[in-house]
Amino acid sequence: MAARGPAGSRVGNSRFAQFKLVLLGESAVGKSSIVLRFVKDQFDSYRESTIGAAFLTQTISLDENTTVKFEIWDTAGQERYKSLAPMYYRNANCAVVVYDITQASSLDKAKQWVKELQRQANENIIIALAGNKLDLVTEQPDKRAIQTADAEAYAREAGLLFFETSAKTAENVRELFTSIAKKLPLDQAGPRNPRSGGRGGVELRPDTQGTQAGGPCSC
Amino acid sequence: MRHSSDQRKSPSHDRLYAPIDTAPTATAAEEDGITATMTHDGENEAPKHRTHADSEQSTATITPQKDDATTLEGHEQRPPLPPRTSLLGDRPTTPLSPRKRPAFQSKPTTAVSSVDIQTLSFPDGSRGTFPTPGSRSVSDAGHGISGGTSTPSSRKVSQNGSEFDDSTSLMSYTPTLRANGDLASLLDEGLNSQSPAWKLLSSQADNVNPFETIDYEDNALLNFDHEFDEVEAVDSKGGNEEQVLLQWKGKLKHYLILSSAGKPIYSRHGDQNLINGYIGIIQTIISFFQDGKDPLMGFTAGDTRFVVAIEGPLYFVAISKLRESDSQLRAQLEALYMQILSTLTLPTLTQLFTNRPNTDLRRPLEGTETLLSSLADSFTKGSPSALLSALECLKIRKSQRHAINNTLLKARTEKLLYGLVVAGGRLVSVIRPKRHSLHPSDLSLIFNMLFEAGSVKAGGGENWIPVCLPGFNKTGYLYMYVSFINAHDGEESSSDQRPSTAGSSPEDEIAILLISTDKESFYELKQMRDDVVAQLERNGSMDIIKTAVRQGRPSTADIVPGTQLRHFLYKSRANVQFMMPSFSPDFSSLLARRKLMSLYHNLHASTHAKHSHVKVLHCVARDSISLVWTTPLFEFYCVAGPNASRAGLAQGANKVIQWVKREEERVFIIGGAVF
């Protein structure tokens, strides 16, 4: 996994930037559901556990001239995959750490992830804390196990973006990613990957060399 | 109640189906008990099934005279086998002697009985005599499997069965009650000696499909429609406990996995509260025999077979009412064990239990229950691939496959170990290093993960999955890059524009799998995938794959027009691959498919039993007729409707085998591409 810093280009007035984002958190808090909502605007209440990790991309427009493409690593939350996590957060520009607002222990796990990210990941990594399953407490307020204020206080203290989200109702999902995008350093975006400079994100650039970029490998 | 090995029952498999090479009149004293047991069981459970051992000669010449006699000659050249007891009435007049009765039979008094000779009249005026024990059948009817057997029983031979007794007189006057092929071929050399009236009658019913008739005696599959329903949770007040237990017990198949310390690890049905007690019981039973250095292999209760497999610190138990053989159930348990290894690797598993024998393995395995369950469900539905331990390939032209292989080889990156293109669980292309082959059981695990369990596919996008392939190396992980392409898409679905998978079946999914030993090689393999897909699009191979996937498997009638065969399995032994036609139209429903698969399981068990030397086997039942044929090159299983003629069956079999020979390089991957 080669170094992949923020990537971007500027054509005329429009800006395009590409960032690597990783989702972390305890299993069954809804990481994949948040991604599915964000990428495909779908929800599936009986999702099976993620196996390994899934790699997805989604592009959002911040304004008329600014397009941000996220390369998302949706990781599996199980303990046995823990040793693989550094591979996903290494060189990540941003991370979403997810917990389940109806499960007290999931916030503890989230805090561990935040600590690990702050110690091991990119120095400038932008971390967002997302308390998922907001829809459950809207229906039954007594299901809530973690008060918004508590989580918010922690987030402020640790310097994290904070949202309570519902992948089911889509509440705050887009807002979460948009606010991450806004915090990302769009202007410093350099070449995405020296090795395959011309590739990836091809379809988003007006002056691309066409879709045949991926010719046969030279090896 | 238990056997320490399979040998006790297996020698009798071949006799059940009237093997061609059995020396019919010889008696081997030491095998008497076994033989008699089987006879007894056969009567009890499946009086309606019978085979043709009575007419040794006609069985031996399954190929009708007018067919070229080359096809079955293989078995005729085999050296004579040592004398064995024939289960079936060797000669009409040979009484079944009392000493043949098993010692552990439940009803000794009824077992000792004289044999009546019954005479049958046939439509064409011929007569035949049969030995039938006079008194036994009725009193024994209704019993389940007696202890000690686990052979597939629904098709057991029972020329002495009660039904035979009851219906012989009827049959002699109203031949239309029975399938024509059944009785006629029992004694007749061919079918040509039938009266014109008989032929007329039979021709009307020729098109009855297998399992079409209502099988009122076989209610084993009565609840099959509910087999995959979830068992309700016991509610907190326990009010529905009885009902839940009833549902749980109604399941035809259970798989339990527990640790030797008695901790539950996995159960296909029922939640923890429900199964905990049973886990305790089974652990006690297994451990009891473990201490005695004579491990428990299996036991039978009523019509339910329990098979136990012990793998290090893990106990695996299969509980089945579907009448599979012990070795088949054992293979299923083995697959579950491989799935666990695939998640954890052997050293991790061993270490967990060495450090803490009391380990609760559910946590380390968390999230993989669905993989175990989808394996369990595919066994319960009946999986040809699992039965034959072989893989299926997508049928495309040799040159087309060659082009795809070359595309993969050209785009190959340094980190690549295996590269595969798979469509709906069928292999399209494989490239591998010269020194490493791919183990079919490893591939089955991967296919189960990708195509049966929805977890990977549902996520969309691309996946990077650490996986241990036990056949390759059970001590470490490999890393697998997976991306799906939907065969119904106009264009390839990159991670950006992948449509929902909701509407498409797993059969329509094309997956590119790139496997590496390096966990950091995701981007490299992703690049390779992009190159491969672009190239496949450019040289037209992608369209070829998509078209082949959309077409699905050919039906039997497409392969051999006008044949009486309704389904078949052909396994190429050398390639460890198999070929089959589509389940539709005749076996589209889950139940019909299960019946078909049960039949295949029985046929498979008969030809694969230890010490079995059966090469050709023709089996006639009320609802179907079937044929197995094994040679060093292939195993062939086929089924036709109950009224199909044996000649038609044999002819169809020959045609299919000729067809496969002709199409061999299309339906199988021969050699494969190496680098």
C-alpha cells in the first residue's frame, strides 16, 4: 500500500481533491450501514458482518467549483481484524470512528480507536466521532445509553468532529461527510500517487486522456 | 449403538443396490449379520423401493442390445470378486435362514420366519416366483431405522417388504398400478417381449417426471419447506418454550459445534438458551467415549443419525434425518471445520485452547456465523459440489477460455499468487504458479463466502479479505482481493457505479479474485483488476462471460434432445470438476431439488462405501429410476421418471457421456494456466 496523500488537481476554476477515509469502531455499530447510506443511499436492516474490509469511493461537491472524492475503507469491527487496522489508517487523511448510542461499551471502544489514531496515524488526520442508530432512540428514548452531551464533551476535548447519525433514516450522514470534506486541506492537494499519476478518478476530470488509461501492465 | 469405524455397515452398501459384480449365490458366513441387518432395515423403511438383482443378467446389461455394447464393458472385464452374500433373494427358492438375522435386531421373533414363494403373473403371460417371508413384514412396519445403520435408506432394497406382500396379487391383475419398467424388467430380458397392450399403456405414462407422484409413505421431507425458517426465540416468560422446542426438533438437519470443554460454539438452529442443555448432553456423551480411547463416531436415535467428528479441541456433530451416509455427513463437518480454520488459522486455534481450555470461541469467530450457516444450508439443500468434492466450470469455448487466461497472465503482477475469474460459483479461469495447485475444498470455502453468504457482495465495492486456505496452508493467511461485476449490467460496475444487488441472483455475479501472500498488496491487485477488466472488455471476453452466465446451465433436453433423462451429474475424476444441467424445469423447487439430491447422495454412498466395488448401479423406485456409473475417468449419475424405460435411461446416459467427451474442453478447465 503505497503512500497516498491527498490528491487533487485544478482545472480552470474547479478544484478536485481525493482523500483516503477510514471507518473504525466496534462490530455491529453500523459502520457499513453508514457507508452504504453515504455511497448508495440505501439501507439494509439485516446486514451481515463485514468480512475483512471493503473499499468504496464516493464523490461529493462542496460547491460549484469544488469536488471531493473519498476513498473509503470500511473495516470489519471484530477483534481478530485488529492487527490489520494500521494498514487501513496509515496515510488516511480522515477517519470516522463510529459507536452505537444504545451501547455504552461501544463508546469506550471508540475512544480506544481515537487514541490509537492520534498516536499512530497521520499527524494531520481529521477524525469524526459518529454516534449511530439515532433512529432507535427517536422511537424509544429510554434505549439511549450514551447522552449526546457526554459524547459531545469528549469530542470537543479530543478535537473531533461530532455527529449523531442514523444510517436508517439518513439523518446527519451526508452532513458528517460534508463537514469532514470542508475541514480537509483542499489547496495543498498534490499529485495523488506518483506511480499511477494519470489514473484513478479519471472520469471526473475534464481533460483526461480517456478511459483506456488502464492498458496492459508492463510486467 | 455406536461403531468405532465405518466398516461395520459399509460393506453392505453395495448389496443394497444389487451390484452387478456380486456373485449371487455365494454366502460368506462372516458377513451374515450385516447382510441380514440391511435386509431388515430395508423392509422397515422403504418397502417401495426395489432393484433388479433378481435378474442378474438383465442388470448386468443395462445397455440394451441394440445400443453399441461398448459402453458398459468396463465392468465386465473386471476380475471375479470373492464370494459374497447377495442381499436379494438369490434364488427364488433359497430360504433366508434364521442365522442371517442380526443379533441386535429389535424383534427377534418376527425375524425368524419362513419364506413363502409367491407367483406373479405378468401381462405377457410369463410367470415369476419370489421368496417372501410370510409373517414378518407387517409387524415390523412402522419402525424407524434400527440401530447401527446409517446407510441412505429411502431406496433400500426390499424384495421381501410388506408392500410387496400386500400388493402382489393386485399387481398381477392390474399392471397399470405399477410402473411398467419396474416389474417387466425384473424378469424380462428386455422390454421387447411386452404385449402390445402393455406398451400402449406404458407409452401414455412415459413422461412422468421423477418425484412427481405423491410420495405418501415418505414423510421425511414433510417439513422441508420450513427447514430454513428461523426458530423463534424463547420469550422472557418462557410461555412459548414448548412450541419453540417443537420447531427446533422439527428441523431435519442440525449442526452443533462445541469445544471439548463443553462450550457452545455454533448451532445452526436455535438460540443459546435453547441449545445449551443439548450441548451439555452431547459433550458428556462424546467425552465419555473419549476417555475410553475409543472415540464415538456416531449413533442413531429413531430415524435420526448423529455423526461426531473430533478435531483437536473442537467437537462437531451433524444430526440428520435426511438419510445421508456417515462419510457424507463427516465430509460436511470437515467443511465446517475448514471454515473455522479459514477464519482463525490452525496455530491461532490451537493457541487459544492451549492457553485457556475454557475459551469461548464464539468471540474470535464473531461475524462468521453466517458463513457456517450458509455452508450448513447448502448441505441441507443438497450441494452437488460438496457431494462430489468437485468444482463446476462455466461452459465456454476453449479458445475463449484461452483468451481469458492470457489476459490474466499478461496483467499479472508480482505479488499475485492465484488469479481467478468466477461466475456464480462456476470457475471461468484460473492462473496459478507452477508449483502450487488450488485445492477444491479451499475454493468451495471462497465460493461459499462470495456467492452463498451475502456479506461480501452486499457491501458493494471492492473487498480485501484475509483468509486462510487450509488446503493450501493452514498455518497462515492469504489476502484476497474481490470485486464483483453484474452479468446483467451494460457495463462493468466499478466501485462508483455498482448497482444494487437486490434484484440479481448470486448466479449472475461475476467475481474477479486475486489472491496474494502480501497483505499490503491491495492497490497493486486493484490495479491488476482494472487492467484485466479493461482488457477483457476490449477483447470481447467479458461479453462472452456475461452471455454464458445469463444463459445459465443448459437443460438436459438441450444436451440430449428427446431424452428420458431429467437430470445428471458428471464428475471428471482427473480434473476434480463436475458438470450438470440446470435444475429447472423439473427440480426448480427446493423440495424437488432436495429429493433429487437425496437420490444422488444415496447413489453416491452406494458406490463410495468402503470395500464397495460397485461400478454400475441401476436403481428403481416408485418415483424415479436412476443409474450410477463409475470408471477411473468419471462418475456419472442420472435420473429419469419412474415410467421411463431402462433402455431409455441407458441410452440417455450414453449420449450424455458422449456429449461430455465431445465438449470436454468446454465444460472443464483442463490443465489451466500456470506461470
